[in-house]
Amino acid sequence: MDAGSGGSSRGPAPGPGPEGEQRPKGEPLAPDSSSPDRSQSKAVAPEASPEKSCSLHSGPLEDPSSSSGPPPTTSTLQPVGPSSPLAPANFTYPRAPQEYRGDNSLPGLGDRAALCSHGSSLSPSPAPSQRDGAWKPPSVQHHVVSVRQERTFRMPKSYSQLIAEWPVAVLLLCLAVILVCTLAGLLGDRLPDFSKPLLGFEPRDTDIGRKLVVWKALQTLTGPRKLLSLSPDLEQNSSNAHTTLSPTPWSSTQEGLVRPRRMVEPLEDRGQENFFCGPPEKSYAQLVFMSTSAGSLWNLHAIHSMCRMEQDQIRSHSHFGALCQRTEANKCCPSWSLGNYVAVLSNRSSCLDTTQADAARTLALLRACAIYYHRGALVPSCLGPGQDKPAHCTQVPTKCSRSSAVYQLLHFLLDRDFLSPQTADYQVPSLKYSLLFLPTPKGASMMGIYLDRLAVPWGLSDNYTSITGMDLGLKQELLRHYLAQDTVYPLLALVAIFLSIALYLRSLFLTLLVLLGVLGSLLVAFFLYRVAFRMAYFPFVNLAAFVLLSSVCANHTLIFFDLWRLSKSQLPSGGLAQRVGRTMHHFGYLLLVSGLTTAAAFYASYLSRLPAVRCFALYLGTAVLAHLALTLAWLPASAVLHERYLARAC
């Protein structure tokens, strides 16, 4: 094998410097002593040095590091044919040389090692310039291997590049903002109080709202020994048959007097009043009875029915004995009911012992006394056997004022149409409703009796009467109780929403991040609600924002990941930055329009006259805007994190 076929030809790359200049023909080419590491042109026999095979061509490639002897000092460049292996190779350096990394065979900085480059002839015959003896570089094909240098830090040039290269940092930054807003919102003021769920639903700046304020003020100032009295002075206005409100003198002694609120003036114990534990009061629990048939409640069957229903539904309960007021004999006081008053007026020991004759005598007594009651003459100050009564009480018959039973029946227990001036002449007056006062105070203590006996519809009626209403003082307690029970339905809705997201995305990781995004939006909105808008009241209805915002977030999440998958199919070879940019280009406009319109719709409810509705509109609208801002960074960072670490592992 001769040197012409076995050697490899190497030479300097042509360039603008001295190395690229052409030498006259026949002039020897001396080596450049100033750059000893520069490649030199030489013809080496195969056995002179070890060879490496080029990965692209079958020709051998010399390894400069394996050369055993010093390089030759001179070499004479001979004109050769373009098809000869000794033809000069034209080396091209597209970028600055780079250092070797480890045992890699790629060139690096400070070493102008030969790249894999081979010349191939475009013509089988020698070029005319070579036949004339002048060397000219032939047309060659170049194969260049380039290495990309990795840098430790590179400033992102766009938002999509920031999300693609730093997803964890973006998520941590969002979490830090959420945490700071949460601490500032919760620690800056008292926590929300849901003990009064109905607070804030009173109308304001309306006719009914102003009347409600006046009515509450009137109730506060009206009563025994208060600014307004229900007992008029008939001596000064004897011609007025209707009850009027008259002011009474106010003194510092009366101002400091604290008395329980009662519906009538407390009376002394006199004869028949010993049967009851005082007069009926507003603080006692109350039941309303109605006839199940079209008939009247004033008949013996209906009276006995009310007595039995009270005994079966109320007094037989295990908690009633601990709640009822007791007499001096340590027995539960009787209820203020129609049957017990008939028994008192008929000298019976129990309402179940009354007869039809007792009911008829009591009706006749009420018919005779009702006219004085409707005129305003039969008032609490005229009751009892005492002599110190106002002068207008002389016109009231003694049988009507002997005890308070007649007055209390007409004033508290019977409806206003019974024996009214319009129906007083009826032979059989119709009694539609009757009130019953239980000897138990209103409040949360009645919750057990209500839930066990009065909450269910069965047991509240029979063939004669039914319980059609009640006032046990449980409005707030019942609302909290049923709200706690109904919480399961919003929770089921949330489970359905996020389960649908998990099944659609097939990733619990993404579903968890979406849930954290919803919670973060609500917490940021709470911070703005308390600190920025300075709203001290946080109504219970604001908790419904969790369900509504979750549905909005689910819609945005599914659309985003649809666009994310579409960008992957459109850019199969594109990087994450390109996918993020293409996805956010479409999703950003959609999110902006959807978020702004949804927030505007909720903010429009701020025009309501109900304070709770206005607070809800302000909080939910702010939560939608916070979700809009957070989603622009949270969702793409979550998608990149899932694509980089979880999707490829699966």
C-alpha cells in the first residue's frame, strides 16, 4: 500500500489571514513556529501513527494526541490530483473553538484539532489549474460537528420562556403571595362570625326597612313603666273607645329599673290565678292550633284534642321536666291554653275534665265581656278584687274583672275576629286559631323537643286540630342546624367538580394544584375584602363563593389543557417555551374576557339593598379577578411541571 492511498491529508483552513494566502508553485511550505499546536499538512503512512476512522466516512482520521514523535519541520507541497487522498482538505470553523469536555473527542477552546472534514472531487479529471502547477482549493463538501455550550443562568427573554424554564419558582412565588395575603387578612382583624346567619338580610333604605326600624323602636319604648303605655287614661278621653298611647312621666329611678319584658302587667296571686304560674309572657314558647275541618275550635272535641296533643307531643318528652317552670309543690306549671282556662272558669282540675256545659258557660261569659274589651275598658288595671282601680273600671262588670282569665283569653289566646264587633251577634262564632303558651322559655333548650316531636309532619294533627305554627325561639339555632346539615350538598358538588377534572386530565397532581389555585384565589380575595375594601362584616352566604368559583375554575382549566394538548400536536418538535407561548396566546384572551365579564356580573349585584347580598357580590367579584390574575401564572407553570417531571415518567 503506497503513501498516496493510505495517508490522510491535513492543511490549514483558508482564511483572511496569512494562513489563507496562496504560495507560489514550487515554494516550500515552512511550519509556523509561533503556533505549535496548529495543524500542518503532511502525508503520513498508515503504519507511521495510529488512525481513527471518521464516523461519517471510511477514510482514516489522525489523532494528534497519539503522535509519538515530533512533527516534521518542513514539508513540500506537491501538486496532486483532486481524487488523490493527499488532496488538501479545506477546514471550516463556523464558531470559536471550544474545549474538550472529559473524554469527549469533540474539539474545545485552545486546541485547533481537526474537525471531521473530507474533500470529494466534483470532477473525475484533474482541474486545469492543478495541471498548470498552481494550487487552488477544489470544491468540497463539509461535515461540521458543533457543540452547544450550556450556561448556568440565562435571563428569560419572554413570559413563556420564564414559565417553561422556572415553573417551580413561579409556583413558589404564587404560594408566597397567597400565604402573605392570608396571614394579613386573618391576623389583621377578628375572624368571621357565623353565629347569626340571618344578619345582613334586613332591607335598608326601603319603605319596609324604615318601618321595621320604627317598629323596633316603638316596641322598645312601649310597656309597663316605660315612655309609652298600653293603658290609656280614659278619664281624660272618655269618648274615645279605642286604645291610645299616652306618654308617662320619666324619672331617673324608673330609668334604672330593670324588669323582664312582659306582655301584661304582673298581677298579684288571687284565687283563680293560683292555677297558673303567673300571666303568659312573651318569653314563653308558643304553639298555634287550627281546626283541621272547616268548623270552629270552640267545641269540646277540639278543646280536648289540643290538650291531648300537648300531652303527647310536648309534656311526654324526657327533656320537658327539666325545662318547665315549677309550682311551689315542685310540679310543672300548666300551660296557658284554651282548655285550661275553661277548666279554671269551671272549677275543673284538668282540661280533659271539662264538659260541653262548661264550654257553653265560658262562651256566654266571653260574649258578655267582649264588648268591654273591644271598647278598651277591660284592661289589666281593672282586673282583680281590689278597690284602688281607675274610675273608668266601674263600667266593667265584676264577672269580667274578677279574674284575669277573661282578659287573657280575649287578649292572648283567641284570634281577633272571635267575638269582634262585627261577629258579636253570631249565634255560633267561629274560632279559627288558638294560641297556647308552654311553661318553658324560648331558646336553644327547646331544640331537642322540636327535633324529636315537632319537626316531623306526622303527629302534629288529628281529626280535629293541628299545630299550624310555633314560636320556640329557635330561628337562629334552626338555621345554623340546617345549614350544617345542608353543607353536605355543596361538598358533594365540589367533589363532583374536581373528580370530573381528575378524570378528564388523568392526573391527581394537576387536580390538586387546581384546588390549591381556587383556595388561593379565595384567600387573596378575603385579604382584599378586609384590608382594601375595609368590610368588617363577612356574611355566611359568602361561603357559597367556594362552589361558584370552583365551577368557573374548572371551565378555565379544561379549556387550557385542551389548548395545551393542541399545541403539542401542532408543534411536535417544539420546546416547552413554544408550547407555553402558543397556548397562552389563545388562552389569555379567553381568560381575560371570561373573567372580566363574570366579575362584572357579580359586581352588579352590589346595587342590592340587602347588605348580605352586597357583601357577597363584592367578595365573589374580587375572587374572580384574583383567580384571573393567579391563573395566568399558576396553570401554565403546573402544566410545564407536569410535562417535565410526571408525563415523561409515565
